[in-house]
Amino acid sequence: MSVPEFHLNINDPDFVRDPYPTLQRLRDEMPVFFDPVWGKHFFARYDDISSILRDRRFGRSILHILSRDELGWPPVDPRQKEFEAFNSTHLLDREPPDHTRLRALVSKAFTPRRVEALTERIQAIVDRTIDGLKQKDSFDYVEEFSEPLPVTVIAELLGVPGEHRHKLRPWSSAIVKLYELGYTEQQQIEANQATIEFSAFLKELAEDRRINPGDDLITALVQVEEEGDRLTEDELIATCILLLNAGHEATVNGSTAGILALMRHPEQFDLLREEAQKEGHTTPLFKTAIEEMLRYDTPLPMFERYVLQDMDFNGVQLKQGQEVCLLYASGNRDPRKFDRADELVLTREQNPHLTFGLGIHYCLGAPLARLELQVSIKTLLRRMPDLQLVQPGAPTEYVGGFVIRGIKNLEVRG
């Protein structure tokens, strides 16, 4: 199979603002292409992405098979040495058997029961936030609603003292810049420094929890044991950083993009606003609505995988050590998988979206993200049913690149 060459400038502000027309053309005309600038293969259709995510010939890491020298990679850049150490330690970028071991340990501490126990606390945080917002003529949905919630929840989950919580968002924002393609030298330096500071803070906190256990996730991670095995200090620290980075970026972007999509689809908005008056945060419609928002405008639109061995993948020749880019946002709009793929359909029952991944690397924090989104959006629509954009026709400005695609600000009134 001949693979066309095409450069997809995923950092182009116009593409980041509205990638979907370009993604549609790629699905139809070049569902697989090689980008000579990035040096990677891109996959745009749902079935290919789904297959790769489940195929153990692809991995989040390749350093468990080959060394940097064998891969022809340069030594680790000293400007991001600590970041690389963190990134190679957390479970998201580990492969079996290390991944299996780490996931088993973390899952024993980060349990569904622990997540569900946060429901009342999330509700209280949301209510307190809305109490303040109702006193204002208008507010920035991102800065004043969608950003504070997941950071506060993760801080509560981990057991981070209140006086230190203001540090978490800046640390995370700096670190995740290195997941984009084409990051700058300054971003390298800032991400590395954030990793150093965050790691030192967590090390001190973990040492305290060993002496003074609490009812929090850090204590649970310190104490967790599986067949005599425990997390190392570096693994514990990397796990906590990962939970903050992955957890809050997906929730902030999912919440903001979701509420914007609702306001651009009045009929769907009216449907959900009426549902918000019902008791409980997990009514059937709200469950399907949150899944549909996550599908319709994917908060983390692209992930990568390494090719672990030479292979023929559906006629595409791939070499060991190459990277492939999986366009989740494209797969989630693929009409070959979803009826009315470009429409927001909150009642959609069959919705196997790619947003939380598939296979062994399926997002560990997905239940928490779903809970936060269900509680926060339902409460917001119940208490502020007249929520609307202050400037409905104003262009939406995005921050970052395409890998972690977030709306900069969203001025609304309730």
C-alpha cells in the first residue's frame, strides 16, 4: 500500500481552532499518511486507531526493548532531564510487565469506592463556586469554573494542604507543554523546573504521610502492597504528577468545550437544562450527554504510539522505532462508526468514543473525570438555567497546541 506524504501543521492556530473540516478531508482522502516534517505516520479513521490501541505490537514506550543508542536517539537533553525521568517512570508510559505491576498497585489505592466517596465533596465545591459566580454580571467559565474544580478535587484526593494548592495548576500547565509537537527551548526549561519543584513537594508530602497517615490517596499509595511489592518513591511521585496532569487537563477542556457545544446547539441545551432539574447527578440522559460531549469535541485530540517491531499494518509498512500519531478527534467524528457523526446528539446510546483510550492504557482516571463533569454541569444548568455567551458571535481562542487543546477563555452570563 502506497502511503501519501502530507504535512499536517497541528500547531496552526486556524487548525487548532477548528480542526474538523481538515480531519474530514483526511479521513476521506488520506486516512493514513506520512508527515515528513514530523517524521511520523498519522491515522485518521476510527477502525485503524482502535486497532492500534489494542495491538500489542504498538506501545507507549519502546525503551523496554531497545536502548537510545540502538534507536539512534541522541542522549537525553539536559534541559529536560528530570522531566524525562518522570515521564519514563509513570505507568502511562510503561509497558508490560512494568505497566501491569504498576497499574495493579495504583488500582488498589485509586479505587472506584474512593472516587465515589468524592461525590459530596465535589458537589460542595461546585455549589460554593456557583454561589460566588451568581453575584457577578458575567464570568470567565474557564478561569472561574472549569479550571478550579478538577485541581481542587485532585488536591483533595491526594491530600495536598490548602496553602499549597495554588502551585498545582502552574506546575501541571508547564509540564504538559512537552507533550506537544514542536515545543520551544523555554518550554523545556520551564517544564523541567516544574517537574523538579513538584517532585520535591510530593516527596516531602509522602514522607509526612508515612509518619502521619491520612485518609487520602498519597497515604494509600504509600501503604499499598501487592504480593509483597510496593511502589518506589519515584513511582509514587510520578503517579501523583500524572494524576494531576492527565486528570485536570481532560476535565477542564472537556467541561469548557462541552458547555460551548451546548450553547451552540440550543435544542440539545434545552433538553439537558430540563433534565438538570431532576434529582441525582447520574440520570440516564446526563450519562449519555457527558459521553457525547467528550466525543463531539475531544479534549485531548491526539496520542502517539511507538512501533515495537517491523510490521505490515493493514498494508502499511511500519519499522521498529517509528512513531504513529492517532487522531482521536478524527476517529470520534468518523461517520463509518458514528451516525450523524458531526452532530451533537445527547441521547446517543451507542458511543464507543476514543477519548479515554482503549486497551491496557485505558485512562485510569476516567471514572473521576465522568463524575466531575456530571456533577458540575448538571449543577450549573440547574442553578444557572439562563447561562449564555456574552458575545455569541465572537471567535473562540485556543491555547496550547493540538495534543492538549484548550479554550483560553469563555465569557458567559447566567
